[in-house]
Amino acid sequence: MPLIRTIQMNPGSRLGVWKITEEEDFFAGKVNISTAIHHPHKRLQHFAGRYLLTELFPDFPIGDIRIMESRKPYVHGNDYHFSISHCGDYVAAIISREGAVGIDIEEIKIKIEKVSHKFLSVKEQAFIDPGNALAHKTICWSAKEAVFKWYGLGSVDFKENMTIEPFPFQPKGFLTCNFNKADKNARLYLQYLLDNELCLTWTA
């Protein structure tokens, strides 16, 4: 299936979402993934993610991708910054020539409600819309996942190192997340949208 959504944020930044309906052979002749990935569906997700990068920017140096110790993929010495997220049969990717980026795609599932106390502080839980609690918490989780990928170095406490400022529940919108660690402090602006039981969130 072709791209189901693309967003051009500016001339040098673009994101896309792909629904995987293809078999592995469709991607295998066009992009490569790590031979260490053995699970069939995970392989398919990784193939689709890398293929999506080339759909967004045809000149993306796909063959130069390396993996940090934190498991973040990157291209050394290149102008491209990118992030990939997988969820079921969906893959999302964002690419920018301007700076670090992060993206996350999530299904709205009850498991997020069950673990919300682990990633939301008391102040953050206070602004959750009781009528749309699961979706609102999913947005928060997805936002923190996107920020985690933006940071890229691992070892982040989602409750202690990230604080989301209050924002009203809406099907799409913007939010602010403050990131605080000894090595980095930043105020990040994220955009999100809910579509068909999926939540897509990104920062660029």
C-alpha cells in the first residue's frame, strides 16, 4: 500500500505513515535491515520503515544508516536527521535537514491506562480529560516516546525527565514537553493527531 499520510512541515522536513500490506520480498530488493532481526513481523516493520525513508526523500542515504549503543539509528556525518516508529501494521517516519527529530505512532489500547502512573506525574494526571482519559493519556505517552527518540541517548525516566504542560483533549493539536537531564535541557513543541484508533505524535 502506498503512503496513507504525508505532512510537509517545511522544505527540509517531511513525515509519512505507511500501512504495511506487502510481503517482505517487496522491500528486500530495495533496502536492507540488520541480519540480527529474526522475528518475521519485526523484520517486515523494519523493512517498511527504511523503505518509507526513501519514499519521503528519494536521495536519503539508506545504505549509510548505523545504530548507536542506545539503538537509535543515525547517518554519520550527514545532513539528514530522522526517526522511525512501528505499531502493528503501521510505520511512521520523519526526516529533517534542520535538526533532531522524533516521531511515535501508537494504538489506543487499555494497556496504556494500566501503566499511566509510571509515565505521568500527579500534575500531569490532573489535566487528563475524564471523558477521554485513555485517548488523552495515549497522546501523552506518544509524546514522551517521540521526545525519547529525539533525545536518542537512552536512559530517560519518562516521569522524572519529561514534563508535559497542560493541554486540552482534542483529536489533533499541539503540546509542550520540557525535557530535563544533566546533559540536556530543552523545551519541545510537539504536534499530534488521532486517526482511526491510532495516535501520531512528532517533534521537529
